[in-house]
Amino acid sequence: MSDEIASQAIAGRDDAPPRLRRRIVRRMLKGAGVTFGLLLAVGGFLYAFGTMQPPSAEARAQYGRAVTDGSAPAVQARFGIPIPGCVCHTDDAAMQVQHSSYYIRDCKGCHSR
């Protein structure tokens, strides 16, 4: 197969062999399918293990004081991937820190209202 015939097939010229065109189209469809599958897998992984961005140092300090006072429960740390721009939109420091350990899949309770 010469480069000239391949470039004709890519350009959609009628004088390119039909087998070559089918092979190129098949290769392009496979590439698109693999790309779509990878994007779907990454999206599923982030949905399963993605978390909001960590709260500010000020909110963590307020929450630490609330835990020592006994007015807020301690939060268990767990594996999570912070997603940029995903934040808790409350001014309550205890809720910000508690929600920072939620996975994205757990956020439906607050955001479905």
C-alpha cells in the first residue's frame, strides 16, 4: 500500500480501493470506541471515589474546636480524589468537614432537593 493510495482513502477520493477505505474507517471507529470507553471508565471511577475539595484551614480549625467541645462528631478519613470546583456551599464548618469525606455518589442526598 502506497502513501498516495492511503491519502486518497483518507480524503474520500473515489479512486481509492474500497478495502482500504473500509479498513481506515474500521480503525477510526475502533479508536473512537476505545476513547469513549476510557472516558466512561474515568467518569465511573471519579463518581465512585471523587470527593469535594478540602475545606479551608479556617473551617478545619473551627471544626477541630467543635470536636474537642463535643458538639460535632469526629470524621473518619478515607480515600478520595478531590475534584476541582466541587465544594460544600454552606457556612457551617462542621458540615463542610463532614461533607469533605463524602464521595460524589453520596452527594445525591443534598443535591437532589
